Amino acid sequence: MIREVWSAQVFHVRPRWDPFMHPSEPGIHESAPDFDIRLDRHGEVVLLSPTGRLEGVACLVLQQYLVNALVARIPPLIVVDLRELAAMDEHGRDVLRSAARHARVSEGRLIVIPGGCVTGYERAGERGGIEAAKSVDDALAELSGASHRPAG
């Protein structure tokens, strides 16, 4: 499997400075971004790897990346690696559910790698139509080659 970097651009969403926060509290240092996202291409599969806190404005950044991945190739084949997230709010979950629906409508697939703060995707009743895999390698293998047919 050949790995190509699709975009070297990384977005940094920094927390708003709160004058009542003590300087030693997490998130107040400008050098520590609140949210990063990396986008790589593995053949026909797009791999999104967000890190930090997927909340508020960060959800809009992820949504824009997902929209670009969904329209870049039909059918879209997307893996979202959530293992490095420190937090994710309900809006972040909605963004993932919506992207998974759009991928299926386009006869593609979106697979999530749960972990870190993200739980519940392992249990079929709680993932809201989002496929999950145990590792990035498993998801990439599942979407590569002839096995990238839409999930039934």
C-alpha cells in the first residue's frame, strides 16, 4: 500500500483565552493547539486523523475536510481515525453520522477507528449507522481493492 500525503496543511483551532484561567491550566498555552487534523491519501482511500478536542468550531473544520473527501472521488472511501481525540461533543458525532450517510448514498463507505474519548462505536446499536474497525490498517484493507463495495 502506497501512502501519499494529500494535504500538508494542518488547521490549528486554539481555545479562546479566558482571563480567569490560571496560566498552568491545560489549553491556555498558545503552543498547544486545541485541535489538529491531518489528511492523507492511501491509494483511493482518504484517511482523516483529528487530534485534540472535537468541539465547537473544530467540528466545522472536520466537516469541511469530510465534504472535500466526499466530493473528491465517487464513490468516496474514507477512514476517520479518532484514537487521538481528547474530547468530542454531540455536534462532532452528528458530523460523522451525516458524512457516513452521504458516503453510503454515493455508494461509498466511511469507517471510524474509535478510541481515546470515543466509545460506543463498538456496539452496533450506538454507532448510528457508522461502521467501525479495530485499526487503521484493518479499515484501509477493507476499503482497498475489490473489497470497497458498499456495506450491505
